Amino acid sequence: MRTEQELYDLILAFARKDVRIRVVAMNGSRANPNAPRDAFQDYDIVFLVTEMDSFLADDAWLNYFGKRIIMQKPEAMELFPSERENRFSYLMLFEDGNRIDLTLLQLNELGSYLKEDSILQILLDKDWIVPALPESTDHDYWIKRPTPAMFDDCCNEFWWLSTYVAKGLARKELPYANAHLDLMRNQLMTMLIWQIGLEQGFTFSIGKQFKYLQQHLSPSLWQKLCATWDASSPEACKKSLEGMLVLFREISKHVSEGLEYSYPDYDKKVSRYLASLGITTSQAIW
């Protein structure tokens, strides 16, 4: 595998030789001083260019960076269309295991781009046009203290979705039930993050897709959360649902007390409804 320095040298050598590229920037974990370092970190590189059409006309220029295992071009995808405008990305995994996510961005978008993300490093500025920037930080991704409305929205979505899981199980539609169980888990994870913020401070990030979550939970709480991922059969799905109901109630009550927010009464009503359908047991009712 090529080293980090070798990759930086490769990227910057290409940019220095190409007159179309005026600024090279980097986002993502390699620009984040608080992110753990390992070989799986992507190189999230942005080339700010005078024009993009000549780059887009032929992908051959990308061969400079090495032999690829696979490449994805989000802005060119039809099944998964990108919502980003005025840019074009190449997500590349190379045979040596390195990955470069390279984005082309029109130079006239520089001002707005610099405001997009607090995690940002400028690697090359040929024309000295980038203003002095604050130190790269993951501040934008720190746990956010919820408002009363956000807290209630999370609770409401969780308990509302539980009725869809129940419907799917009652109809013996396991894919439908599992799909909504996964959506419920997103709300559970959100509530867990708020509890972590209350206990440990709203001054750090849990990472993309909750990837650092385990580091901030007790082993017993982590095991309870992991147990909710088993939904391989109707009985397993029911057990996971009940585990999530109990866990969410425990966590959300703690958060409501810590933030002095009202705890919703629909927990008890929905819990009784689920029990009446035979989907959960009385243990899931408080």
C-alpha cells in the first residue's frame, strides 16, 4: 500500500502540472485532527478548476492515480441521482487498498465551498486566492443539544414506526416489518447520542453513521443495542422490537429528565396497543 505521504505527493504533483487546477483542498477524516488514524481513511480531495468539461470528456486522466478496483461517479448515476450541483466526483478504490474521493468544483464556487464544512485543509493555492481560514475542526459534527420539539419528534417517530412493525408482523410480512424496525433504530441511536451528550458533554462527534458510538456506551448498554439487530425470523423480530421499546423508553426518560422536557404519554398508549395485538409482552409496558 502506498503511504500517506506518497499519496499526497502524487495528488499535488498532478495538480501542480495541470493549469486547470488552481486550488486543492481536503475534507473528511484526514483533515480532522480528532479522527482516529488508520489505513482505511479516504483521501477526500477537491480540485477547484477553471473548467470541468475537458476533465469529464474522458476518464483516462484518472489512471495517473493508480489501478482501480472499482470507481463510482455519483453525479452520473441514474438509479441513485446526486443532489449536488456544479461539481463532479470520482470515488476510487485502488488495487493497493487506498481510496481517493476526488471532486471537481468550479473555481467560481470557491467562496461558498469554504463555508460548507468546518473540516477543511487547503493543500495547494496557486494564486493565493484563499483567505485565511480557521483551524480545521469537527465542530460542525458535534452532538447537538435537542430542543423540546426535536426531542418530541424523535419520540413520536419511534413510537409511530413501531405500529408499522406490528402491522408487518401481524401480516407475516417480515421484509416490511424489518424495514421499519431499522427506521426505529435510527431514532433509538439519536436518543442514545443525546444521552451521551448529557453525560459526557456536547463537545465531540460520534462520527458518520454513529461509528464511534460504542466508545461512549457501557458494555451492557452496547450489548442491549446489538441484540436489536437480530430480525432473521418473525420471533427474532418481535424480540428485537420489544428490546428496542424497553431501551428507548429507558434512554428517552433519562434524556427528558436531564433536559427537563415533558415525556410523551403516547408511549403508554402505543405500548398497550402493541401488547393487545400479541406483538409484545407486558414487559414492554411501563
